Amino acid sequence: MLAIRRSDERGHANHGWLDSYHSFSFADYFDEEHVHYGALRVLNDDRIAGGQGFGAHGHRDMEIVTYVLSGALAHRDSMGNGSTIRPGDVQRMSAGTGVMHSEFNASQDEEAHLLQIWLLPSARGGAPGYEEKRFDDADKRGRLRVIASPDGRDGSVTVQTDASIHAALIDGDERADYALVAGRRAYVHVARGTLDVNGRRLGAGDAAMIEAEATVTLANGDTAEVLLFDVA
């Protein structure tokens, strides 16, 4: 079974400095049919104006993954971590018992475009943590590359939850197949470009929710960048 949710069906908030689309209920946007998908709780498609960002604020009991599509994001947190992440970098922050952090566009002039992902942890009250890994385009070209997983396999960042995240770049004749284990579901988000997901055409911002199918196939891409979430 495959259900499609189009880009313009998402929640939307434009604060001037921040233009954000919400795949799931977030802040002032609430949709009882789209609160979470398995452990996937938040998937925000954010564009942050130059020199702007989120000042110091707190989180707890959440696995937060940031995936940059363009520009750069400067991160600081109460654990003493500070870095600037760019396209290809994947950042994981486990909020656990509580952490403060800030995120700002590292450029004064250029927009930063990123996906902010929150995953519900398997258990509450864990120790806060931070991790950052890089995955070049070659790692994702024509294949689904695991970038986050519970066991940190294949060099992915480690998330404390029963979910994994895979990223792919699909163009032209490239094709990627993903085997779904019985009882698992997939949430496919198209970050940019267009492609076919199990034969259905999706564009930037569109998503496919897939269950009770053995395989997810990504094909016929036109400069597509895709994230696939494997959840229970």
C-alpha cells in the first residue's frame, strides 16, 4: 500500500526570516492525521535567511537529525559542541535529559536550506549526546546510503530509536531498490527534483508512505535528492 502526500498539503509558516513547511504537526500547525509516522515525529523543510536563526532554546527526550541541502548552519550547544555543517554533513543531537542549543545561518547573505528531523527515542531520560558525519555525493549517487541507524552501521550516525534514515541522489537511468522487512514501513521524502517511487511520480516536498510492500523502488529521477525513513 502506498499513500502520497503532496507538498502543498503540508503545514506552512512564513516568519520572514524563516520559511518552513511541516510534514507533521508542529508549533501552531496541527493535523490529527499527521502527528507522526512511527518514530518520525518532525520533518521540517526550513529556509533560513542570511544572518538569522534560532537563539538558545532547550530540548529533551528527542533524537534530532539535521540534513543541510544548501548553505551552512552554525550550531552551538550546552554540551560544549560547536560546528558549522554544510551539504553532505549529517548532525545528530540526542536531547535526552535536556540540552540547550542554538542554530544560525552561517552566512550573512545567502539562504540556508535544511531538513530538521525529530525522532521519538526508544526510552526517555537518556544521556544527551552529539555526533556529526559526512556523506559526499558519491556516497549517495544511485543508491540509498544509510546515514542514521540504531547501531551506527556503515559509518552512520547513531540514533537511540527504532528507525533508520537513508539518503539517495537519483538521476537519469539510476535506480535504487530498498527491501522492507515484514512489519516495517517506509516514509519517502523528496527533498528536491522529481522521480518515481514505486511507479508514482513525486516532486520536491512530496512524500510517500509505504507499508505492506516488499520493496521500495526509486527510479527515473530528474536531479532528485531523497530521504527514506525505515520505521516500525
